[in-house]
Amino acid sequence: MKKMRLTQEQFDEYQERRGVVDRLIKVARPKRKASEPNKTELRFESEVLIPWKNTGIIDGYQFHALALIWPDMRYTPDWMVWDYDGQIKLIEVKGPHIHSRDSRVRFLTARRDYPWFQFECWQWKDKQWRDIWK
């Protein structure tokens, strides 16, 4: 079945013709693109990465800059951070509740298989950042 696309004006007119007036309409908010940071990742950027960059601890950072790929698995760290000496750090950011073991398995497998990167996982919990999965 083909979906109808109506403007708000056309929809209101249609509702009036059908005798439906003043009905609350739930408007879907636009979804965040997968390539954009979520609220926790944005908080990490503003509270950790930007201060690190401003104080000279790191040279730069980028969101979802690379993906590590295996035949049966893929891992995309949230942030890639590079130091002034060229060392690359891959950072995973988690909120207070980690719902999936899958993310931990991918993180630990990547750390094991790619020893030339530094790996860190930061979690926002109890109003502070903690480095977990060391």
C-alpha cells in the first residue's frame, strides 16, 4: 500500500471534512543520524575532549573516524583521539546503563587484536566520568 503524503494544511482540511476537530496530533521528532553523537557522547566531548585539546593534552579528535572489521564482527569506536606524539587513542563512551554485553565483547576484542592503538572506555555514572574496562 502506498503511503499518502499530505501537507499540514491538506491534513487539517481532510480532518475537517471527516468531522474530526481539535484532535491532538503527535508529531514525530526527527531521528538522530547514526553518524552524529548522542547526548552522552556530546557531553564527553564538551567535558573531556575540548578541555584536553585546549590544555594541549591532545592534538585533535574525531567522531566515528574509523571502523575495525573482522570477518564476523565490526567495531566503530565513538572517538578517535591523537596525541602530539602521534599516538592514537580509541575511546568508547557509555551512559549509566550498559544494556548489551556485545559492546564489551567488541571493545575487548578490538583491544586484544589491535595493540598499536590505546583503548579506553568512559562511562558517565553518578555525575562523573569513569574509565572502565581497563
